[in-house]
Amino acid sequence: MGLRGRFRTIGPSERGALIRAVLFDLDDTLFDHRHASRQALEAVRECHPTVASVDASDLDRRHAEILETLHLRVLAKEMMLDDARLERFRRLFECVGVSSAELEDGSLARRAAVAYRTRYMQSWREVRGATALLLALRPQVRIGIVSNNLAREQHDKLRFCGFDRHLDAILISEEAGVAKPDPAIFRQALERLSAGAEETVMIGDAWATDIAGARAAGVRAIWFNPAATPRPEAWHDVEEIQALEPVSAVLSVVFGGHNRRG
């Protein structure tokens, strides 16, 4: 794919200010959650023949929907994490046709939860180009993470990938007491980075939380969209990248020709 297809700049009206800080989402922006999850679902497919017969992309879609619903309940302290993991696979198996009798004692859901978690952690990796981008940004700006998740999980990912060595601020919703898209979590990040909203860029993959949330806080947003998903029609002025490399191309979008060094 040529450079034009990988990096698409739309509506440069927000460019021009001196950029002093860059914020990143973590999952599926710097950390490759999607890869780890798909690998983990392969282990889940081995737990039951009915699940094994389901199309992989369909299983991935159903799992993502259930995970998102239960994840919000965990973040809201309405559900314990271990309970949510069991309920996730009970619901997943139920919706693909596993009988209620087989799910009744919970052993199948427990086996699937263990299989998923084990393979998920074995499959951890960064999104291609993530570390190189952080290293290129580091001499020029302050860098922060703004992530919706449980603190321990996200800190473990940051340490595993080595991202923590390149960060000036880490805002995780469980610790911050507020979650994206609430502008308050972005304001906390700006305060820790000693940067104004007009001096900051947010890069993230999730439109509703990363892009809308950053914009609500007055922060310029860049959509990381590797799947080339169609954007909401009303948001034509948000810039877009489809990869984190080559680094020089990403830096051109971030800085827009301003305050770049090197």
C-alpha cells in the first residue's frame, strides 16, 4: 500500500500551534490487544466442538460485544473481574449454541476463561512501530497514556512492551476516577504534562472515547484507523493515520510542519 493510502490528512484547521505533548490510547493503539484476543479465542475454540465450528471472525465479533458490555460493569465496580470473565464465556458459549445443561455447573466457562487468559498473555505484543514512534517523539514532546481499563492490567502491558520508560504521565480510568470520553480524564493528563489543550495531540483508535473525548476537552485528535473503517459523516476535519510507521509520516501529521526537530 502506498503512503497516500496509509496516511490520510483531513481538515488541517487545528494545526499551527506549537505541540508540547502527545497523548496515546493504549489498547489497539500502542498495544496490540486485537492480535492477542484473536490468538486467545483460538484457545477457547479448542474447549468445545460447537465453539470450534463457529467462524473465527463471527466468534471474534460476538466476543468483543460481550467483553465490552461486561468490561464497563467491571470498571463501574458493578462486577468483580473474575466473575465477569466467567460470565463472558458463559454468554459466548450460550449464544453460539452450547446447551444450557453443559453450562450449568460453570466448569466449561472456567476452562475457557483460563485458556483465554493464558493464551492472551502469551500473545502480548506492541502495535508495529509503536516503540519507534515513542522514541522519535521523546526528544520533542512530553508523552502520556490515557486508557480506560483496570490499573494493574494496563501497567503490566506498559512494562511488558517497555512503553513505561518513554512516558511522562499515565492516566488509567480506575486510578483517575473518571473514564474517556469524559473530558476530565484528558484535563488530568494535561495538568500532569504541564501542557495546554491547544498544545496537545491525542492519538487513539476508538472514535467514541478517544476522538470524541479529546475533542470535548479541546484537544486535537488523530484517529488511528488501521482497518480503514468509515468515519462518522459529521467529523470530516479529524486527521487520520492507518499505521504507526513510517515514523516520519506520522510525525508530519502530528506536527503539521511545526516545531519538528531532526
